Amino acid sequence: MEKLITRKEAASLLGISLATLDVARNSGLISFVQYVDNGCVYFTEAGLQEYVARCTHRAIPEARRETFRKAKAK
């Protein structure tokens, strides 16, 4: 069985606040384990990695644009 991670530990590992973690959990962006209703919520390492992969976007380089600034007067 995989080690269960508490909300506080998960937020710390992801570098986000508990409130942000709860929003992600309630909106279905991150999977969680809860044994009984109104019980403690836990996360798995695989669930956290899946969340990071889902929220990671590849950077697209912006085409170089010429600037239309006037040169400084000396």
C-alpha cells in the first residue's frame, strides 16, 4: 500500500496553500483518499504527480518582435 500524505504535507510538497489544495480537490483536479465522510483527507504520491503533470504547461517561445521605441537622445 502506498504511503498516505496529509493535506499539510501535500500543500508543502506542491508549494501551494491549503486553500488552493482544497479548491483543487473540490474541483476534481487532484485525487484524494477519504475513508469516511467528514473524515481526514489524504493524498498519494502518484496523485500529486498526476496533478503536477496536469497543471504543467509547455512554454511556447514568443517570436521576436521589433520594438518601435525611439532611441534615447544623448
